[in-house]
Amino acid sequence: MQSSGSEIMQAPVKNVSEVYFTTLKVKEGRTLLDKLHSLIIAAGIGNIDFEKKFTAIKMHFGEYGNLAYIRPNYAKVIVDYIRDAGGWPFLVDCNTLYPGRRKNALEHLDLAYEHGFSPFSTGCHVLIGDGLSGTDEALVPVVGGVYVKEAKIGQAVMDADILISLNHFKGHIETGFGGALKNIGMGCGSRGGKMEMHSVSEPKVRYDVCIGCKKCAKYCASAAITYIDGVAHIDSTLCVGCGHCIAACPVDAIRPSFDEKSEMVDAKIAEYTKAVLDGRPHFHISLVIDVSPLCDCWRSNDLPIVADVGMFASFDPVALDKACADAVNAQPAAAGSQLAEVLARLHSDPDHQHNDTCQDYFTAINPGSNWVAQIEHAEKIGLGNGEYHLIEV
């Protein structure tokens, strides 16, 4: 029996996520902080029950010398809302894998306070999610994980009842851009988790830097470290990639091997994000301002690649990232920016004049990256939806 024409034409309707947006234009008597508050209300944050719930607000406190990080004033808007709703909020980030002033909790907190993230300015405490040395982690199963079966997440992050992400949307040398997924996935990973996302091989010892203190061996999860002529050596057949040696080394003599392709890193970030979010309420906010070509982890920031766009919010971090990327790509390149210089070179090259790279700003400034892979993998594992409906507030 043949189907009718209407049955043939009918196709399944794909769910579309809602992303809420507001510009940075304000009327007299109204502030950007007021607009952020209105945005999260419109996006439905009130549907979350915060009453007596520990609520982690995951954000980046900025690296020393980089001034593109989100101002603490924005964080206070979120904190005040949660407190008014009866919740117990705290700001959180995890220690970094690379050397710098966010490698351990003490220096990390010092820098957070210097950048204005203190209980006095934000109305809540600041915690470093993976502890003093980056080794305080929870092992979290990744449902549907392809590359990661058990993610290493900062314990304080997993102890929270609710996760709110507040991120600064910007470029990134390896993932194209850093948005909600990177803020959560890479940002919530312990130091060992960060190494797992970046690398599949054992850490490498810089023999000329090692001082033979043996702290790395003390924290090694698999007895893979021995000493030859007073210098640490890692047995690759025993190393499980926990990253604890990197965290323990006081002189940064042990470094990760950054040998993963960008698409693999993108996929692992998505899977770590899923580990963090599964099983509890979550909500996501992205500020598309000061869109620097590189991440806030760099020790300096460059001229923004486009003019400030606005603020976005959604329950779906995948749709949120896609909406922010589309919004940036719809803007003209900022005069004098790294992006403007790159596009000028591409447009003058006959081999690239009609290349899609010219339309994708993030690939243009970070040609080794492929941010679309992160969106596609996040959809594949059921983290969210790359299709969205943009609603202006």
C-alpha cells in the first residue's frame, strides 16, 4: 500500500534549544548588571530549586597579565540571585596544568583576590576545586564516552548540588574558541584530568631542571618514577597519566606531552563536560565581550577581534556555544586586530579568497583548530543540541 503525499513529506521534528540574548546597550537609569539579571530570569534560571543547595559557579579568574577576564561585578549578580533564592553559592575553578600563578591553590587564590574575586566583592567564597596541588579529584563515569570512560574532576565541583557556568567567550589556539564547554570540561578537570584531555602519553621530565627532590615519586599513582643520577625518570610502561607528578613538582621540571590532535581534545572536553553536568541541574551564561584571539590563560591579551556583542544564557551549553560562535562570525573584524590582519592576507591570496576560513573567524586566527568538532561530538554523546532558537531580551 502506498503512503499518501502528506505522509511522504512529513519528517521528524528536531528539538531546537532556546538561547537568550541581550545587547550591551542600556537606557538611562539601567546598567549592564541589571541587564544580566533580566537575562537570566528570562532564560529560566528560576526553574532551578536553589534552596539550601551548594551551587558552584564555574568561572575563570584570569591569568596574571591578561585583562580580558570577566569582571567580578558580573559574578556578584549571579551570586546575589542564588542567595536570594536560598542557595549557597561559591565561585570555583581548578588548578592549571601549565606553570604560572594558578598552578596551586594558594597562588591561584592570591591571583583571584588581586583580580577582585573575593568574598567582599562577590558576596561568596572562592574555592579551588581540585585542592592545594591539583590532586583532589573525583573519578566520574562518562555515560556514552568514546575517549574517556572515567573523568578526573575537581572534588569541590562534584560536591556541589548545582553547576552554573559563567564564561568569557574568546578565541583559543587549540579548540578555536573557549566557551561554555571548555569552561566546564577543561576548567573542571583536575590537573590529571587536564593532562588526559591534552595528551595520551606520559609526562616528560626536563632533566636539566629536575632537582631530585623526589616529590613526584611520592605522589605517583603507579610507582612509575625512579631516579638515575639524582634525576627523575618516568617508566612509560607503568605511567597511567594521572598527572600528579606534574602537580607535585615544585620547579616545573615535569611537563605534559601535548600530542593530541585538536579534534581529539575537542571530543574529550565535551566528554568531561558531560561528566560534570550529568545528574544535576545546570545553567550557562556567556559574555561575548573583549573577544581576544587567545584564551584567558595566556599571560597577556590582544586587541579584541570584533566589537563587543552581548550576553547569552541557556540551559543547553552546546546551543549556547554555537550561538556565540555564530554571533561573533556575523560581526565585522575589528580594525587593527589580529583577525583583520589575517583576513586581509587571506583575501589577497587567490588560493584562499573563496575559502570557508574567511567566514570562520576562529579557524582563521587559529588554523590548527576545528571548533565544529567539539559541537558535533557534544551532540553525538547527548550533551546538547547545536541547533538553537535565539530569543532577544
